[in-house]
Amino acid sequence: MSKCRLECRSKQQREEKQLEASVDSLISRVAHLKSALHSFIYKLENEFERLEWPSVLDNFALVSGQLNTINKLLRNEKTPSFRNQVIIPLELSPDRDDELAKLTEQRVPVFSHEIVPDHLRTKPDPEVEEQEKQLSAEAARIGPEVAQKQIQTLNKLCSNLLEKLNNPRDDRDPETAAMRQNKPSFNPADTMALVGAVAFGKGLSKCRPPGPVAPGHPGQGPMMSGGPTLQQVTIGGASGQPGGKMPSSIKTNIKSASGHPYNR
């Protein structure tokens, strides 16, 4: 009996040491993961203006690698099954525990009856657990063929979206690009009207305020009367041009305005 007790006690001690080593290793891995998450959150909150997408992907890859390392550690043959270990709170108190607050970085200041069910929970919340059951039931109802078709449709949509994002807009829609290049940026009719108004005064109305007009002034006559009038204006030319190619004067008909808009 004594030999059997010694062997059992020795085995129990080995298991306890192995458990302590596994817990220490797990705590170290979790600390590295916590540091990576803290650094990533700090960058997202304080360096988001100059943070680039490749840097975000690197941080995601780092966190993902550390999670995989923890999973490998838990699945290792030498790691004892933590499912068989039961944690029982030996003391509950509504008073503040400074040592507990220091260990948890001020996240858990007290270890009371209200906090224990959340921190020592080994299963998801009832609502989350119910949602997982519903998703599992829906996945079980879908056959392999239907699931494969949905996967192919989703992959096709993702491929088309990536192709549209990677290609320029002109390559993505050549018809729209051709129409954009061939579409004139001006109205020819408006351009001709503007040229005619500037060069020949076409479409402009000549309005003069009421009052006496000096004799011989161009525009002399009933400018403010009811109907438009035609007057001849003589523009002195260069009579001294050799060869007589340019006339000495040019006669132009100017159509006056029908009336001042503010004349009563």
C-alpha cells in the first residue's frame, strides 16, 4: 500500500509540475499576444492618418501567427488537458483587492459574486450559444452541392470586384470613355453668337438716356421713339492709301434699340 501511495503521489507531483510549466508557457504566449494587440490598437487610434494598408496586414499576420502558436501549444501532447482542470473561487468579497487590481491592470478591482460568473464562465453566453446552434442547423440543412454553388458564386463576385478595383475606369468602361473623349466641351452656337456680338455687335441693343443729342452725332434722331430706326454712320478711312484699294469711307447701317426699358 505504501509503495502504491508513493507512486501515486509521485505521479501527481509530475502532473502538477507539468501543469505549472504549461500554464507558465501559456501565460507567456498570451502576454506576447496582448502586447501585439495593444500595439495594433494604439496605431489604429493614434496613427490612423498615416497608417498604410500593408502595415495593417502585417499586424494582422502577427496576431494571427501568435494565435496559431497558442493553439499548437494547447494541442501539444505534452500539454495537459485544461478541460480537466476545475477552478473554484475560494474567497469572494465585495471589497477592493489591490493585488487583484494590479494583476489585472485595474480591470478587475474586486472578486465578488457578481463578477465570478462572467470571469469563470467556460461556455458562451446563452444568446451566443443559441445563435451558434441555429447557424449549425442551417449549415446541416444545406447539401454539399448547394454549398459548392454558393461558394462558386461568392468567388465569382469577389473576382469581378477585384478586377474592377484593379483596372482603371477607362479600361473598365470603354464605351463611356470614348463618349467622354468625343463629347465637345463647348456649344458651337453660343460660340458663334459671342463672336458675332464682339466683332459686329450682333444681338446687342444700343440704348441712350433721354436728352438732347449734339448735332451731327452718330445716332442723332428719335432714338427713344416707338420703332427702330436705321441711320448711316460714316467711318473715316485711310484716304491716303496708295492704289485706291481701300475706300475712303465705309457706310454701315446700325439698328437702334426700340426704346429704353426704363423710359416711362
